[in-house]
Amino acid sequence: MSNIDNQVLVDQAEFFKRNRKRKIKDFFSASSTYLFSSFSIVALIAIVVFVFSKGWSTLSWDFLTSDYESQLWNVETSSSIEQTTNTFDYSPKEDEYFSSKWGIAFTDSTDNESLAIVKVSYVDYNANINSLIDSSSQDPFTLKEGETIESVQLWTTSDPETASVMVVSSKDGASKMQEAFDSCSYLKNMTISTGGGGIRGSLISTLYVILITMVVALPLGIGGAIYLGVYSDSLKGPLKPLAKILRNLIDMISGIPSIVFGLVGGIVFLPLVGGKGNLISGSLTLACMILPIIIKSTEEAIRAIPKNMSLASLALGASETQTTFKVILPNSVPGILASALLGIGRVIGESAALIYTAGTAIQDYIIPTQGSATLAVHIWSLMSGESQNYEASCAISIVILFVILVLNILIKLLSLKINRYQKGK
Amino acid sequence: MEINAGIEKEEVIEPNQKKVFTVKNLNLFYGKKQALKSINLDIYKNKVTALIGPSGCGKSTFLRCLNRMNDLIDDCKINGELDFNSQHVNQMNTIYLRTQVGMVFQQPNPFPMSIYDNVIYGPRCQGIKKKDVLNELVEKSLKEAALWDEVKDRLKANGLALSGGQQQRLCLARCLAMRPEVILMDEPTSALDPIATSKIEGLIETLKKNYTIVIVTHNMQQATRVSDYTAFFMLGELIEFNTTNEFFSHPKEKKSNDYITGRFS
Amino acid sequence: MINELSLVTTSIKKAEHKHRLDKIIKGIFLFITLVCASIIVVVTVFIIYKGVLPFIKKYTESGDTGTASLSYFFSGLRFQNGFDDQTGKFLYGVGYLIVNTLFINVVAALISVPTSILTALFIARIAPKPLAKIMQAGIDLLAAIPSVIYGVFGIGVIVPVVKTIARNVFNISSASGISLISGALILALMSIPTMISLSVTSLKTVNEEMIKGSLALGASKTQTNFKICLKSAKSGIFAGIILGFGRALGEATAISMVSGSPTYGITSSIFDPTVTLTSQMLLSLGEAVPDSLNYDVRFSAGICLMAIIIITNVILNDVKDHISSVEKKPLLITRFGLFLKGLLSKISSFSLKAIANVEHR
């Protein structure tokens, strides 16, 4: 088959024939990259779209600031207030239903779990319904706007012999409630609720955890980074491999799964603060977990500082300590900030370790020595029960994703500052 | 200048020499900067043409025009006439042109594969799959590149495991496996030691029987040793083109004389 | 003159003072670093201590006293199987969990590895620069999303999709979507950003001369991308895969939300619910009382998890060195195999000699 002696390998005609085949092969190869790339990006978009679509409507100032536990009152009217004559004047807005007999306007709304409820949107100043009594404590109770009427028992007259009873609840809707009120003249009792489903407690828990974790992890991390970045190069002789060993040991921390940290954190830190899950133990566990992140970022920022600066400082007669604190630390502030932000990002999203050490109870009033759910753990407990609350979970996810997005942008801006020495200030 | 009398060289440009490349009024711009100015040059078949000149004179840029490697550079504009075997180069299929015009680079750049795979990379890309054809190609190309005896027992070894000179010969073999008509060489020996250099120069001598060679070199002695024709570039212009003998013994331009006598390099 | 002398002595004293301070401060920083480095030692010690305890110490649970059975631990198909009166041991098994963990992670890798390699190639070499920048930012964002949110997405979107596909395409009418494949998809999604980041870095730093060489030989851009760039970036791509795989092995929250919690057996079908080492460790945590056997045996499961992570890391890193080295470093497995072969041949020759001696008599 020595037809390849001195001729060309492929003549022009054969080339174009082969070229067509090659083009087809190339097309399939290239399209496969397009295909798989779009899979990744579609997934990202799907996550964001899903989270936003389900959670946006639930997200509100109320949601962020109200208690998780809703407050419930059972109230009744004080000594037979019968509503017979007074007609109240009020021009109801579009979605309001006004009972002119009682002077209350009702409106349809949804709670934090997207269930239909009826809220009080207007109470006339003179309405008798204002003088209600709390059934259990006998204290006076004033009906306020924004409160939800869970259910109400109304009688047509105050005489139990002749009255017919109407029971209306929240899920019957505002219109029916208004009709019932207008057709009855005696209010037997009412169940009022307010709030519920809010995440204020979890927000505060998260902030506590971030604070305590950073207070513990930053000094340790910065200290470690300073040693590895500044002092460890000058190790001599038999101690020389020490730096590499220390660095490897610290790197290995990032290979441990978070759930293992949770287990160990449980037996190391929980006994320190009482023995049951609490925020302080959780924070200490998280501090251990984010140390490698802080040390790595800070050491990188320290090493980005040109050696000439520290050499100049030493040449001027400053001690090593003075150089570290007056030259190196101030110049690595962007790096320290970036590492702190990276750490915060990790803390916000952490769930497995905190489930073990800080518990999953959603609290409204936070004490660091007691267990409480952070935002991520809150989502976990909402979703792992019998019924899943998509709306609230997605709303919390929006909050978390927003914070992570902001952190990410800040970190990218900071890393430009860290690398300013490469390009020249 | 010592002219090696043992090797036969062109004395004069014969009028009926077949031209592989004809270049008329070639201009090249990198953005606003003009790197080649009105180049007029012919490359003759089965001869070695050397492109010499001080650094930055445009010889490598011109070389890259011949196999359209300048297309890879952003913002590079070319105008003028450049023909390969009477076909306009900018109207040809680029890949086809590159199968006919091969290139050896300054830094040896074997692929991270076995020696065998390195040599038949080009043919494989063209869809040639038959084992016996490929095997024959490998043996022939490695023999032409004077590498066969050294590697025939370890064709499966990684190409990067060879020495610098061997790697460059491997790149040459890889080029030869495509059976091109022209071989372009961009300072092929500047990264090699003297022994490897002389091996490659010896190869050029034997290869020109079957191939046309264009070699860029900053080493004048190398030009005198291996080439039949010499083109002297300076600051993007072609100052003088002549047979190597004539150029070095009787340079026509003052600038050529200055360069040869070492006034600038 | 006396004044100048005292100036000099004070400044020497000051210098010595500074020097001593330097040493103290350096010592403090070293101490801090040692504390940081000791974390991993502490974690390892505690996990091993607590994890081995169930097999050594006698526990008393609801009337029965004994240790945990080691054989059942590795072979058992149920996490909590009560007390075996015959052997006097508690039966806690994680054998099936190990199989499930490997199963789900292999499936996840089958999805994530091709996706991340091809996406990385696209970002690094094929996409136009502005698109590549946007995609890289998107991938970085994906990497920062916490696992709970992946879990929410999994339950909300992936599980119903899997349910529909299982019912309509595969005719598995009992599928609820909570399954191994849902978990594998989520794991893949979580490990893809890590793998992509390292692969992109690797692909971007391929030697430009090699690419030029390939194009000069008449290869097309796509051919160059696939044949040269991928080959050249092998070791970086593989490192990314190893890192992503390690992260997926340790994932707990998202898996437990999406794959369910069956209490028995090795999962055989990808559409069945599954429980892994990690999700079992999270399950029914509320009822676990510290220092009880149920609690401590989770540490034993933790040891298994760490062992699996370390072993896969070692094996995969060995493979990475093998495929990316120029001289083809031999795999640990082949070296181990050769060692065994040598051992066996020594034993057989020895026993042959012994038999010959006996016969001789």
C-alpha cells in the first residue's frame, strides 16, 4: 500500500469528501458542549425561578418581623351587648365588606401558609365591638385592624331560647362573615389571632450565630494566617516541614463532612453550655468548620503584599511585630474582609451541623444559651415534616439567596482590591 | 563570510523555476500598526528559502501568512496578493491549505500523547483510519526525520519524554506525516543545542529533494549553510532577495551589507 | 558624652526589648496556628473513640445489656434491629447504607462528570468571551447555594418530574418521586460547580504553542479542543472531579429531603427511595439520647463515612497520577496485585518443597 511515497496524502477532491465527514463529527461534538452547558445554566435558572415564584408572595415585612407562633385569643362580649340599632357609616374600599350594623370591615387575605383568612380591615371608633373581654383573663380586649378572625359565634338575639346560631370561620370568606354579622345582633364569642409563621426568631438566631462564629473564628484564623504567611517561611532545619504539616492539617478540615462536625461538636461543645442544643455550641462548631476558609483567604492576601514593603519596614529599624501590625495587617484588610464574607456565606447556608448542635426548634425569643433554628434549619424543619410548606421555605430561600448574592459581589470587588499589587496601584 | 563549497548551491535564479508561492504587494496590519509593507517575493519549488533580518522585522509574521496562522490573531488585516500554486490563499479552505503547508515551531511542542499518536495526529484528523496505512506513515515519517532508529522500540512512549532535539524531530515527523508540499520552519533550532541543531540542518538538506522549505532564522551562518535563496527583511520591508551565494558575497543594498557585516543584528 | 552613651544604652535596651517581644508574639501566633491545626486531630480522636465504643462497652437498653454486633454492623440490612438474645448483642447495621451511599454517588458521578467536563470546555474554549464571563458568574453562584435550598428545589421540582417520568415512561406506577435518582440528580447539581471551576482553570492554561501546532497540522478548532485541550488538562479536570465527588459523599441535608427514609435494605432500583450513611445519621435525631447506643452508633457510621471518603480519595488520586504522569506511574492497585502475586508464588513454592520433603521420607 505504498501509495503514500511522495504524493500528497489527500488530494483536493478526497480532502473535501473527508472534510464533510469531519464537519459532521465536529458538529456533534460541539453541540454536545452546548447541550450540557445549557443543562447547568437551566438548572441554575430553574432554582431561582422556582424559589422566587413560590416564595415571593409570602415575603413581606410582616413575614420577616413577626413571631412564628401565632397568638390566639378567645374573646366574648361584656354583659350582653346587643347590636340592634346603630348603623355605622363607612365607605368600604374595593375588597372590603362592611357591616354597617357592627361597624367592622372585613377583607380576604392569606396567611403565611397561603391559607385563606379573614382580616379586620377597619373598626369604627364608636363600635361596641371594641369593648370585648378576653375569656380566660377577663381583661378588656380591643379589636384592632389587621387581626384575623378565626371564627365567630353569632346569635340572632341574646335570648338563648329563641336565638338561632350562626358560626362563621375564616375560611368562609369575608363576604359571608359580613353577611353573618349583619344578620345577627348578639356576639357570643370570637377567636382572634394575629401573627404566625414569621421568621423573626430565625433571623435573629442566624445573626447571633454569625456574630459568635466570627468573634471566635476571625482572631484564630487571622492569627493562623499571619503565622503561616509571615513567620513560617523563616523556619529552619528540622522544623522546616512544620509549616507544610500545619497547612495540610488545616486543609484537611475542609474535607470533613458537616454532619461529622455536627456529631463531634455535639459531644465537645454541648456539655460546655448546659448539655442541650444551643446557639453558642452551634457557633463554636461552625467556627471550627470555617477556619480553613478564613486562613486560606487571609494568607493569600498577606502573600499578595510585596515583600519589599516588609523588608523596607525592617530596614528602617522596626521589629517584626511592628512590621506585622503596622504594615502587613493594615494592607491585608481587604483580604480579611473577603475571608469574613466567605465565612458568613458558609455559616448562613449551614444546616447539618446546626441540626445537631443548635436544635431545630423554631423560637420567637432568642437566648444564645438555648437552642433555636437558624434560617437554613428553619427551612429544613418546614420541609421535613408530614406536610411541606413550600411558600414559607421559598420565601426564606429568597432572603438567603439575596444575602449570598450580595456577599458574592462584595467578595469579587474585594478580590480586585487584593490583587491591586499585581497591576500596580 | 565562509561559503561551504562542498554543497551545491544556486548561483543564479533560473528563469524557469517552478514557483510554489507568489506574493505581490502584501501588506499586513496589526490594528493600526503596519507590520509588512508591500512584500513581493516568490518561493521556488524544492528549494530552501531563508528569511533573515533583525528581530521584529516581520519575517515570522510573513511566514505565518503562508499558512494563514495570522488568522488566529485578533485585529490582523492583510491585503495584497498571495497565491499558492496559482490559487489565492485567502480564497482557499484554510484547513486544506494547512494540509499542504506544514509548520515546525521554535519551541518543540509535541502533544501529550504517545510518539505514534503524535505522528499520525494530522492524518487521523483528516479521517484516515486504516491501521496499515497509519503504520506505514509512522515509519516513513520518522525515518525521514531521522528519528526512527531512536524510537522504533518505544512508539507507545509519551512524546514529552524525549529530549529537546528529539522532540523537535518528532514535530518534524508529525509535519511530514501529512505529506505536505511546503514545510515552514520558524527558527526551528534556536531552542536546541549545537548537536541537535546540526542534525536538523542535515535533515533540511535531504528533505528539500521532496519538499519546499521556507526557514526563518536569526542566525546568518545557518542561512548560508542550509538555504538556496535568502530574503532579507527589515522593519517590515523586503530589502533584498537573491540566491544565498549572491546575497552574501555581493549584496546589492547598503542595508544588506550593513546587516551582513554586523552593524546591527 | 555621658548623655550620648546613655542614649546608646537605652536604644540597645529598647532593641533587646523589641527582640524579646518579637519572640513572644511569634510564639503566640504559632500557638494559635497549632490550635487551628489540632482541630482535625480532636475530631478524629473523638469520632474514633465514640465510634468504637459501641463494640466495646456494654449498653443497657430497655432491659437488655450488651455491646453492638460487629458482624451485623457491616452486613446488616436494617439500622436498628433490636437485640439478639442468642449472641447477646445489639443489632445495628450499616452495611446496606454503605452500598446505598456508593450506589447513589456513582449514579450522581455518571451525570455530573460528563456535564461538568463539557460545560467547562464550552466556557473555557468555545463560548464567546462575554457569554463565558456570564456563565462563569452563574456557576460561581450555583456553588454558593446552600444545600437546604437544593433540597427545597429537589422536593419542589425534581421529585415531581421524576415521578412523572417514572410513571409515564417506565410504567412504575408506585413511584412517588422520592427516589435514588432524585437524590443523584441533586448531588450531581451540587458537585457540578466545583468540578467546572477547576476544569475551566485547567483548560485555560493549556500551552498555546500546542494548540497552534495542532491547528497548523490541519485540525479544526473543535478537533483541537477535544483531542488536545482535554488531553492536556487531564490532571486538573480529574482533580476537580475528585473534589466534587468528595463533597457529594458528605452531603446530608439535601439527600435526606429528597431521597426519603426507608428503613430496610439495599436499594435496587433507582426509582426507589433510599437512605445513605449521611441521611441515616440525620434521621430521628430528636429522639436520640446522648450516650445511648443509638446515639453512639452514629459515630460508628461516621467512621465508615470518613473511611469511604479517604479511601476513594486515595484511589482516585492514584488514578489521577497514573493518567497524567509522563512515565505512567503504576497504580497502587496493580502494585498491590503484584505484591499479592509475589506472596502467593512464594507460599506455593514453599508448600511444594514441604510436600516434596514429606514424600521423600
